[in-house]
Amino acid sequence: MRTVEVLFVIVILLSSFAIATQFAVLPSSSQAFGTDLGKLAQSTLETLDAQGVLSETVFSDDADAWGD
């Protein structure tokens, strides 16, 4: 009897997932990634450079983050 109940629950879950994916409206790639990634990377580097974190990390002698 438990097997039938488990199979019934699995069918309900799979059918609800299938119905939800039919009605889901996914954004296009231009909407999902609206900002230009090159501009985002440049602004991130400029922010880190303005705070002094970038040059401190790059030019430190004991930077363990780079590995040996």
C-alpha cells in the first residue's frame, strides 16, 4: 500500500513540475545579463584600484593567495 502512495506522490510532483515549466516565462539572455560584463569588470577593477586593494594584493611579497 505504501508503494502505491509513494508512486502517487511522485506522479503528482512530476506533473506539477511539468505544468509549472509550461507556464514559466524565462527571460532572454539580454534581459538576464543586461549589463555589459566588460564594463562590470572594468568598474570592479577601478573600484579595487581606488581603494588600494588591487595594488596591495598584486605587489605584496608574501601573497599566499597566489600559491607557490
